[in-house]
Amino acid sequence: MTQFGKGCHLHLIDGSAFIFRAYHALPPLTRKSDGLPIGAVSGFCNMLQKYVEDSSGPDAPTHVAVIFDKGSHTFRNDLYDLYKANREAMPEDLRPQIPLTRTATLAFNIACKELEGYEADDIIATLTCQAREAGGRVTIISSDKDLMQLVGDGVEMLDAMKNKRIDRDGVFEKFGVFPERVVDVQALAGDSVDNVPGAPGIGIKTAALLINDFGSLEELLDRAGEIKQPKRRQTLIEKREQIELSKRLVQLDCETPLDFSLDDLEVRDPDPEVLLGFLTEMEFRTLTKRVADKFGKDAPVLPEAAPAAAGAEAGAAPEMPAIDPAGYAWVKTAEELAPWIAEAQQRGWVAVDTETTGLNEMACDLVGISLCITPGKACYIPLAHRAVATDDLFGSDELAEGQMPMQDALDLLKPLLEDPAVMKIGQNMKYDAKIFARYGIGITPIDDTMLMSYAMHGGLHGHGMDTLSERYLSHTPIPIKSLLGSGKNQITFDRVPVEDAVKYAAEDADITLRLWTIFKPQLHQVHVTRVYEGLERPLVPVLAEMEMTGVQVDRDTLSRMSNAFSQKMAQLEAEIHDLAGESFNVGSPKQLGEILFDKMGLEGGKKGKTGAYATGADVLEDLATEHELPARVLDWRQLSKLKSTYTDALQEHINKETGRVHTSYVIAGANTGRLASTDPNLQNIPVRSEEGRRIREAFVAPEGKTIVSLDYSQIELRILAHMAGIDALKEAFREGQDIHAMTASEMFNVPMEEMTPEIRRQAKAINFGVIYGISGFGLARNLRIPRGEAQAFIDRYFERFPGIKTYMDETVAFAKEHKRVETLFGRIIHTPEISASGPRAGFAKRAAINAPIQGTAADIIRRAMVRMPGAIAEIPAKMLLQVHDELIFEVDQGAEDDLIAAARSVMEGAAEPVVKLDVPLVVDAGRGKSWAEAH
DNA sequence: CCTGTCACG
DNA sequence: GACGTACGTGACAGGG
């Protein structure tokens, strides 16, 4: 045994932090065989495994221990009975998992230490002091700021989450003092999480200032009389005892009586039998396999789960072979393709993936197709790969060897892809469906693993294939960059050698199929089958159709506007330079800030975290009342935005073949269930300003057609009225009243006849604020009124509509209990951050309040869109665009009334029959030759 | 690649 | 005068 000393490196892992992070990061998983809650243990083991993998190499620890808290009563409670009194009770499903995390640690053969009556922090402190005295190094793996007292002199912290090391400078950044004085700052600032009182009204910033001025807390308290600010002086004198108590509470104990020594913590290799035994007992399929692979052993056989219950544990795949390119075939001929088609037909499903020359489905070509029916066994059918030329840099235009004619392959595949009895499985099927559509194939029926994940895991993580593969298959797919390169040397997929393409493309189909086998049975368990089958999957063909149709955009209109903007901008720029007395880049916020606040010396310059002055519109608007220059800059910025983002960029997006603009909707992008529009984004075409609105004049109907726009009136407020059950609001909506005026009348006791636009405006801001999870600060900023006044408005609002407050509180409570919120249609939005501390808690809370409202509205318009094609089938009209609460159509002249009647009926009735709203949904309609006229 | 800014619902 | 704050998006320009 080596004696701990110089050259040794001790790792101390904050076990409780690991547990809580694991618990909050994962859905509530249970062990399949007996339903034992196991999510936190699973996450804990994954984190330990990752730690073990990451901590090899030259900087590897020689000694390591995981330290836990034990018991709820510590010596600090004897000092102060309210210590940690406001901690929430441990969740019911976490409690039984705690002992298992000890077992897990031991199974990894890592020392596992705890001590009754002491917090983990104290044990960590004691060990750190011992190690430091012995001349060794220490890394504390935790993000707990209390432990920052220990940093320095060979001791560092490692935030495993952010993979960020924290040294003395890092501590200074956080606390404004070096580690020796962190206790002093904490004693003053207190800690709301641990219920350490501190000095009221003093936070970390002020505390650091004081400590740096006086040198130490004791010095500060002795000489408190010298402090200039009367309030602060009084606090420090009056609360001296409380501050001293706080210091004793935050001071870590380096004298914890330990019954073991550093030498007992020496790193040991795990015993494969023990570790695999434990993992198998927990029924962690993926991790068991991964660890078994590491040891070069076969994974122990797990009890076979019934297919319907498969995957109750994260990543719990049904038995599947390893992902291995050896199982991937290169299909070269029709004869080789035939058995794949036959097997798909016989099994009733096939995973399909297309490879193309680019990401724009409307302007790229098919290069190959991959298929997979059984995990581990997949094929790639190359169709348009170019021969790799040896003599020139640009490659050849010749087709590569070993490919069947594209049309032959498509002719063979078409019956399969259109066979109603064979499920086609894809990842982001809208993409493949659009490609196939261009080759005359209407792929149906489909399942989409991206959308399955979105329905089940919305809010937890992204739903791209790489994310899903890593999370649920513990496998990193071959990066496309490894084939295509990046930057200007990037090649297109048809230039990839077929041998490489087979491995990549077949793997994609294999992964997709594996994800499907895991997800499919889970949809039902998580109760999102209706969401997936009613709101996500059926939207794929509808959106594909809309995107392929595109919208006509008039290039000349845009081009003329661009020129006009250029001229006006040049003029403004000259004026701005004149006013500044020098030439600079108006488009650079950095340079602008320096001109405004350094050179011109204007008041109100505030630097952000990067050290640059803020020059946002709100800042400039304040300055504009006094000065010419900021006012000009605002005008310039507006034009610059319109030109670069709209009049110029939109022209680039006009498709050469169709002459129209084809956006792409992201179905699984927004947390709330909304769509997002990209390349180009047609959901943020200007409308609020007069100049901007003119951009919409360029969105036109072709000869003989009309643009029709239908939009939901106040849909989110209506949903709020329904969900929160506010009778006054419901009544107002039923009677078709002006809802903001009614709110104003109710709040400010102004009769409706005497309503002024100003009072109504304020009420409108409050109504919107409520939807966003109102705060005094936010409302104050929006209305540009003092914060106290804004808070008074809010208090008044809650007084008049107590149901709203109840709704908000109940929604947050639900989110805290279930780590998710739901829409009226059962869409789940996970809220993993809801129990976070600090500013993130506020964010999460407001997002949780907003999500059911915004999400229900999103569900409703999705339902309308899914039904729309059937409802307007007999009308010569096409749905073109969706803008969250608005649908835009193109219709033959003369059929406008029919379309409006049919579409309005679908939209107004979209919630039914699943949800019967207590308020009517009202749809406004407009028509014209352009979007500007129709809106 | 990140940040600030600004366009929309 | 603890902190930082309305919700949800995407695109562009500047700057490292």
C-alpha cells in the first residue's frame, strides 16, 4: 500500500449532488421486474461509469472516494434549529434509492464514506485538509459553492456538469474574494437555500466589497461604526450575533472524527463479477452491456421482459446485438434488393433513410437509400454516387461502380413504400417523404422516431438522431462530418466513396429501427399515444405538402425595396457619422457603445457581462429623447434588419424551378408544441411597423388566385380563461367583448364607456404578462413604469381574478411534483429545471406557467391543420403557411367565400370533440392579392 | 462559435 | 442594493 503523500492525487466526489442531479435529469423510471423506482440509481451509475472512463490518463487520481450526507440532524441544527429548515422533503420515489447508491458505489469498488451527524461537505473538508498537509493534490468533484472555501494550494474543484475546473481565480470570480475569505462573504450574504440568515439586505456583491475593505469579517464587525451607509451600518451592528452564527453555520469542519485514513481510499479496480452482478440485479441493460464490453466479457443475461413493458428503464433496449458495420450490406443489383423488400413485406415494417446531396429537400438530389428490418442487419442501396477520380481534384461525373439504375430501384421500392400494410419507420420522415414525393413516391404509412421522442421527452433533450442514439442506445453514430468534411472543402454525399457511405447510411437505418423498437411500446406507457398519433405524426404529410407548395414571392418588389433601403441607410449613416464627429461601423454594438458613452459621454451606459455597453432598442429609445444620434441609429437599425433579413435574404430563397419560397417547418423544435419555421423563417415576417409591413406586399397570389388569411382571435387568453376557470373572462369572451377593455374596467373601476386607450393598453400588457408568468420587474419594464406601480397592478389583478393566481400556483406545484406540465390535449412538457435554485428557478417557473397555455394553442392549430386537407378537398385552394395562430391559403378567385367558411369551421371547432372549451374560439379572416392585404 | 440585436406569435 | 426576470422562436452581423 502506498502512503498518501507528495505526488498523490485525491478525488472527492460529492455523492449527494450526483444523486440529486441524476434524479432530476431522468424520468421516473422503475425496475421492470418489480416496479422499484430506479431512475436516480440508473443516472448515478451512468455518472460513475462516465467518471471512471474520464478519469484515466496522466492526471488520473491515485485515491478516490464518494462522500455522502448521513442523517438529517447535524451539529449545525444544534447551533441553529432552522438550518436547512426550508428544504423540501425528499421525494417519495427517491428515498428507497438512497441505500442503493451506496451499494452502487461499492460495486464500482470506490470507497464510500459518510458519518452520522456530519454533512458530506465536512468530511470532504477534513479529507482535503489532511491531503493538503500530506503534500498531495485534491480535486473536489462538486459544484457546491460552500466547498469553494477549500480551493487553493493544490486543491481544485471540478464542476462535472460543465466540465469546468475552478481554481483560486475561479473562486474570486464567483465570490469577489479568495477562498480564505469565502466564509466571511457567505456569513454576510447568507444562503436562502440552506436557510442561513446572514445580514439582511446584503448579498454576495456587497459582502465582498465590505470584506475587501476591512480585510476580514471580525475586523468589519468590530469597526462597523465606520461604515458610511446608515442602513448598512445599522444592520451590521444590530445583527452581529446573527452574522456570527451564520459564519459558524457555513464554516466547514476540518476536524471531523473519521474512522478511516487517506490510505484507505486508494484507487482499486472493480471486480467484474461484483459490478456486473449489481448492474444486472438493477436490470440496467445498456449499462450492463457497456461495462461488460469494457471488461471484454459477455453481458449477463437479463430476465426477458414482455415486449409491452420493454424499456421502462432509460436506454433499456430489448435484446439487441451491438451496432457493427459488419452487419451492413451494399446492395448492388435488383436481385440483391428483392429479398429485403420481401422481408419488409413479410414483417410489416421497415426503417428507411434517404441520403441526398444537400439539406434542402426542394433543391437536392437522391443519392442512396438504406433499409433496416432487424436490429444489426441493414443495407444501403447506392444510386447516384460519383466515381472517385484519381487524377483531378473535383471528382468525376461518372457514376461509381456497384450501383443499380436509380429508376429500377425506385420502381421496385415504390410498391413497398406505398403499401398500406407495411409501416415505414424514419427519423424526421418529413424530409424523406419530400424527397420521395419528388420521385413520384407517396410514402405511407409512417412512424417517426423523432416525433415519438418529442411526444415522450419534450423538454428533456433534443430529438435529433445523434442525441437519441447516445441517450437510448449509448452509441455515437458516425459523424456526417467525417465523410463530408466541413467548411469550404466540404463535399456532397454523392462524392463519398460507396464503402464509407454503406457504413454511415446503413447505421442510420439501424439506429432508427432500434429507437423505434424501444419507443413504440413506451408511447402507451407514458400516455402520449394520442398526442403522437393525433398531433405529431399526421402533421408530417400536411407540412410536407405545404412546404412543397411554397408561396409566391415577387422578386421585383423586394429588389425595389432593397434599393430604397440602401439609399436611406447611406443617408442615415452619413448623418450618424456627422453627429459622432467620426466614421465608425454603425452596425457594431461595441463601436456604437463606445461612441455614445465614452466619446459623447451620455448617461446611462451599462456594461453587460462581456464588458460591452448595452445598446439595445430600449436603451437607445431612452437616449433618443435627448439626442439625435441614437434616434438615427434606431432608424438605421430598422432598415438594416429589413434589408438583410428580409428584402435581400428572401430573394435568395426563391426556388429556381418553382419561382416560389419554400420554408421548412421544424415539428419537434419548440418545447411547447409550436412549430418553428426555418430557411427562411416565414413566421417572423414584419407586421408591427408600417415600413416592415410592406414586406408582406411581396407575398402574392399568382394570376387568378387570392391570398386568404385566417387567424385565431386572442386564443391564448381564451385558453387561460378556460383553464383557470375565470368566469368574468369567459363571460366577456362569450359576449364578444373587448377583453382588454373589460380587464381594464374591472381593475381600475372605469366604466366601459369611459375607457381610454392608455388604460386599455396597460390592461392589455397585464393580460399578456399573465400568460408569460408575470413579474413586477417584467411588467414594469414593458410598461416603462416604476416597479412598485407594476407590482400594485399585479396585486390588483390577482385580487380581481383570484382564479388566475390559483392557476399559476397550482401549475407550478404540479410541475414540482411531476417534473412536467400538460396541455389540455395531453401533450407533456417536461420541466426538469423547476426545482433548480437561483435565477433559473424563476425562468423555469414562468416557463411552466406559460407552457400549458401556449402548448394548448399549438395543439389546437395542429388539430386544425391535420383536418384541413380533408375539409377543403373540394375547394381549389392550398394551405401555404402557418404562423402560430394564423393559417394562410392560396385560393382560386371566386372560391374565397367557400374556403373561408370551410377553414373557419375547422379552426373554430378544432378543440372538439376531445376538449369542450368554456369559451368560443373565434377566427378572423382576410383576403387580398398579397399577404399585406389579406392580414 | 458566441453574443447582441431584432423580427414574429 | 442578494441575484435577475416577462413566454416561445430564428436570422443576421460583428468579433474573437
